[in-house]
Amino acid sequence: MLSPPLRCLTTAHNTCTRRIILLTFALATAQATDAIPLQCGDFCSASIIPVSGDKPLDIGIGDFDCDGFDDIVTINQNPGGMSVFFGNADGIGPETSKNITSRPGLFVYVGDIDNDGCGDIIGLFSASGGNKVFVALHWNGIDFDTVDLPGRPGVASAAIGDANNDGLNEVVISNVADDPKTLILEVSFDTDSFNILYELDGGGGGVNIKDINNDQFNDILFDANGNNAEGFHWNDTTQDYDAVAPFNIGGVLHRYSVGDATNDGYNDIVSSPPNADFVRVIRWDNDLGVFHSGDPIEVPVGEWPKGVIILDVDEDGDNDMLVANNRPEGGNYTSFLRWDAALGTWEPERDIVSSMGVRDRMPVTQRTQSHCYQYAD
């Protein structure tokens, strides 16, 4: 078990019933910062989760064993395996390792792949010749079942969600170079197989399955060249995809997020521009049916934001933002941007996690995002 445990100690006057866990990485260990909602206190000090694999590079959260407690998975650079920590009533349990390949791990993605109500995992690994290998994992109660998914050349990414709006989750795999493609897959762990439902021309990194054009149908969005977002809108009339014309988001690969950042009921895009001291919010104009890519909101943060996530951190009904920053002189940290409903904008940033290790491309706080999750006491 963890020491100290992954939770804040409550006091008699503390009436919070839920906790928010912010997970980040150092270069050799995973770190977790336990946080309580702002009306009950502030962010608590970090706890350390030892990881046997060398240099955990990415992290995901999901209930993999379907026991009602969130679990943690890391993908490790060497020797190419994963580390899973199953949650329980007392916090987080000991490490369970899964050695999948001798190739270095890169990214991990979490979601309900087989639509059984439990969390599953996709690991992305390096392979020879610049290719990438995707492996899907499902906990069977004793071990993880695996399904090898189609590999892709160049920079690649994956997402799990209802990509074709049929009420079931699919796996989307996309790559940006060397014959870019976006594949929508149906995966079966029972038969150790997958079925390609759609193969679309074009692809990119940081793939998202979200309602991009706010028409109540999920779409596919990716970063194709480091500044422009591209993808595919779902056309419910034709039951197929229409290509999205490229538009500038001013970010870089893997470092943007989609969600209702401005709390107006419509999804926006927030990007992390390179070498900047702000994150860029590209608002959706529902009257015109377009993003304000030429008139973004620049929200001040520290130096060199490398990742952003949109979520209601303090559980007040409004979305906030968490930003992973990478100061070039050191002192990397994750900051909290709280939405002030009365002012209709964000409060000044709050430094909540300091001195995190960094990768070449970004702080290792969940790839593009500082991943958070909640559980009840």
C-alpha cells in the first residue's frame, strides 16, 4: 500500500464527500497529488507510487477490474511493459506488471473498448522502422487479455469512444505521416480480433472523439501538422464521415483539449502554444457554426505550457482548466485555472504541483493532459 495513502485526511469541519486525484510523473516514479474541492480546503501534498519499469511515460485512470474503485495504469519506457495499480477501499494497491513487448512504451489510452461497463487499456509502443504498435488489454479477473491492433507508421495516436454514433464504443487509430489513415475499429477480446469499420484517408496525432461542431453527434479531430486541426464530422444523413477543413489552433501535436472551456454550453478547443506564457482558447460560435480561430482568448499561465485538460475541478458546476507547464530553466509545475462565473473568465493561475520531471516533448503529466479522477470516501 501507499505510504502516505492517496487521500487527504479530513477534519471534523470538513464536509467534503469526494476527492480529486491529480496524477503526474517524475522520471523514475509516478506521483499523485491528492486534492479536495476548494470549498473544503486546498490541494494536498503529493504521495509517491513506486513503478518497477524504468521511466513511466504516460498514465491512465479507469476501473479495469470493475469493482467500483478507480485503478491506475502507467506505460513504461523500459522494458516496454505496463504497471497497473488496482484501487480498493483503502486507496491504491500494489503494482501488477504486464510485459507486452520489449519495445519502449509511449502512450496509454483508457476507455470501455468492449462495452461491458469496465475500463480497458490501449498501449502504444515503438517498433522498428519508425512504426508504432497498438495493443488492447482487458482484465479477465486473473490477468489481462490482449489484442494486437493494426500498427501505423510515423507519429500515431488512439482514442476510445462512440466514433460512429451507434451507442457503442469503438477504437480510433490515426497517424500523421507515411500514408496517413484513420481507422475505426470494433474490438473483441472474446475472439482476440478486430474488425475495421471505416478506413479514412488522412490522420494525425492527439486524436479526439468529441462533438466538434456541436451538432449532438461525435466527430473525430486530430492535429495533423503541429498547428492545424483536421478530422472528420459525422454525417447522420449519410451515416458516414465528412472531412473537416483544416483550421488553425496554434498548438502543437498532442497538446490540445476539447470541451466547454467557456461554460456557454458548447465545446471549445484549448491549445498549448510552444514557448508561450498562455493557453489559447478557440471558442465555438454557434450562430456562425465555426470556431473563432482568428480571435482566440489567450489565458495567462506560467512558462511553456505543454498540456491542458478541461474539467470541473472544484465541483461548482463550471468547467476549469489544468495546465502542465515546463519552465526552460527548470521548476516545472501544473497550474489550476478556476472559472469565475460572476466575471465570466478565469481566475489567475494557481501553482499546485511543482518540480515534476519532464520529457523531451512535454511534462509527463498524462501526455496532453493532467489527468484527474474522483472517488467517494
